[in-house]
Amino acid sequence: MNGKQITKLGFEKRAVALALSAAGLRERAGLSRAEILAELRSVQDNPGAYLSGGVYSDLATELTSQRARLDARRGADLRPEPLPYRVWGEDLIEPGARSQMDVAMQLPISRAGALMPDAHVGYGLPIGGVLAAEDAVIPYGVGVDIGCSMRLSVLPLPPGALGTDEARGLLLKHTRFGAGVSFEKKVRGDHAVLHEGAWREQPLLRHLHDKAAEQIGTSGSGNHFVEFGTLTLEAPDLGLEAGDYLAILSHSGSRGFGAQVANHYTKVAQALHPSLDPAARKLAWLPLGTEEGEGYWQAMNLAGRYALANHDLIHARLARALGVDPLASVGNSHNLAWRQQVEGHELIVHRKGATPAERGQLGLIPGSMADPGFVVRGRGNPDALASASHGAGRQLGRKAAANTLVKKDVQAYLRERGVTLIGGGIDEAPQAYKRIEDVLARQSDLVDVVARFTPRVVRMDTGSEDV
């Protein structure tokens, strides 16, 4: 017996190895090839009859799981009611975000979920939504900016060692922001992520590689930023003594590469579920163990590593320009899906705008362009699927902020807090966000605060109307 003969029977990839193993045992028991193939067809037709034990039990278990995945792939009805889930900071969360989370918890693949206090309406899963699914991944449960992440570098300098004008000049020279932007070719950085074999394993990734290489080390638009500020440690931690330090904080993602992966695989997922309830259309999923699901999983993780590479280069450039090596670094991703044990079962936990917060795990929760951010340590709360907020969260949408906020009021807010801003649209004004202190107060059972970061010189993309 060989794998080619078994594949012709219609077995999927995972089942072929199990079928080969069972066939080998039956061959050694003296059965002919024709007899073994007949038995394999019988297992294939009725795997439930072989689950209780025997040579074919493992194969039968796998085939039963495959059928469940195929049923999900063809589309299934939503649950009549959402599964129960915990909400942190309910008084801070708009009804639309709750409605989106309710729909997500009605998916047939959903098993657990949580909503963070910074939650607000997004595409599909709300920003601040955490969703655990069984054997499936949801592209819009991860988000368009795959791998969007934070990075903090603590420098061996006091905050006063870097003047405002010098900090401003360094950010203008060593960072780039906006859709389609890149560094000039002669100064563009390189990174090991660009040389990974994964780029060659899918036509989509091969197509996107050159653009990703061009944009490496840059940041997008919207709420992405790079800033100098003061990190305050009230007690020794992070391998550092208590005190104030000059630090760099950045928020960046996977650029156009991640967005194109998200959009491509969302279309693939929607095509797999043509009968999915329209309310859940942006939550269409890809079953793992299928070509589509494994393709997205590979591309998603590559985009996550690419996003972290952008932070690597941003921080390296600035530290090199200052002639120092960072004393400590903290980072985390908040737009990814992870394999995670939940009540003894491996599930796929999507965090769309949520920070991983396993017990002892360090993370970053920023405020706004003029409000503090915080280094936190997770408490591993199982009801939150070991998660926390990823920031303050919007209280005004971009259009609402642009239409209601007044530039002079935003500028006054910045002056009061001693913040110098480069770029930054009024849609990213501090007043468009919830108060970070309120958000933190509502998740004290999710994280402990380790340190406070106070922004001083901030660079963002230019908005439709700059502050």
C-alpha cells in the first residue's frame, strides 16, 4: 500500500498517514491490497462504526472531525442565542460593539469570548473583541492590519538628555508614515523576515514580497505612531532600578502586505459560506486542516512577524542615531490569532485589538497622542481568555471626531501636557478616545500596572486635517 492509492480514495491530508499506518498493520495480518482498500472504503463510508476501538479507530476519529469541518465549511446556521461571555467596562462600550460581539458568539464554531473595556465597533469582530473558535480561523476576527503591535525601548539616558528639537529631528529623519510610503532605497533596511521561505510557498505571498520589502521599517496611517517620552518606574522592574528613563514607544503593523492578506482570505472565506447569515458575513471563517485555512494561517503568522520586524528597524534606527543600546524592551501583538488551551481544549483565540495577558506576561496599553501609556503584567484571567485592552479605545468615530472636535481645543490639550506633535489628524485627537485611566480601572483583574509612559514628542501620519 502507498499514499497515492489511499489519496485516490478521497482521504484528506491528515487522514492519509493514519490510513497508511492502519493498512500496514492489516498487511502484516495477511490481508490483500484489495481487502484493505475495501476496509478503508467502509471506514470512510461509516467512520462512526469504528470509533470504539480497533485498528481503524484513530482514522475514524480523524474522518469524523473532517466531516465536522466540512459541514462548517459549507455554512451552518447561527445559534439562536449567543453563547454567554464576560464584558469588562460595560458602561464604556457602545451598543454597536455589543451587538457585533453577540453575532460572533452565535457562530457555530465559537466556543468562548470576552469584550475588553476599550471595545468599539469594527469590521466583523468588534475592536476589543476576544473570540475562541474551534478548529477554524476568522480573517476579520484578526483584523485588516494583521499583527498590529506595540514596542517600547528603554534607553540608558535621562528624559532631559534629549531636547524637543533634537527629538523632532530624529523622528522626521528616521521614521516614515502613511499609505504606500517607504524609505529611500539607499537607506532602506533589511531584516531576516524578508528572507523566510514562507514567501515562496503561496502565489499571494510571492506577489506581495517586493512591496513588503519596500515598506519594511515604516508605519501606516491612522493611529500608528512613534514617540519619545518618559518611562517612570515606581519600583524596580524590567531589570531596571526605579526612576525616570528616556524611552521610545511605537505602534505599527503589517502595512499593505497584511491588509491584502486580510482582504484576500476574507473573500475566500465568504465564498466558502455563501449561505451564511448576512449579519455574520464579515465573520466568515476558514476551517483549519484545509488548504484555505492553512494558507491563511501561514500568511497571518508571516504578517505578524513582518509587523514586529518593522518595530525592530524603527527602534534600531533611533537608538543607533542616539549612539545607545536599549536597557530593556517590551512588546506585544494585538491583531492575531493564537492556538491556546481553553478549559483543556486547544482553541483558536482571536484577539482583535486586545493584548495577550497570560499570568506574568508583559504588554503595553497606550493612551492617545497626549495621554500616558502603561507597561502592564498579565494576570491570566481565564474569563477574559488571558487578555486585556489594547489601548484606550475610541469614543468618537473618525468622521464624528472630524466633524465635532475643534482644532484649537486639541492644540490646547497638547500644550497643557507638554506634547509636541508631528502630523496627526484631528480624528486621532485625545478627545476622540476614552480616558485611559477609566479603561485601566475597569480591568484591574486582568493586568497589573508596571510602569507609566508619558509622551513628549509624537510623530504620526498627516490626517485629513492636521492638529
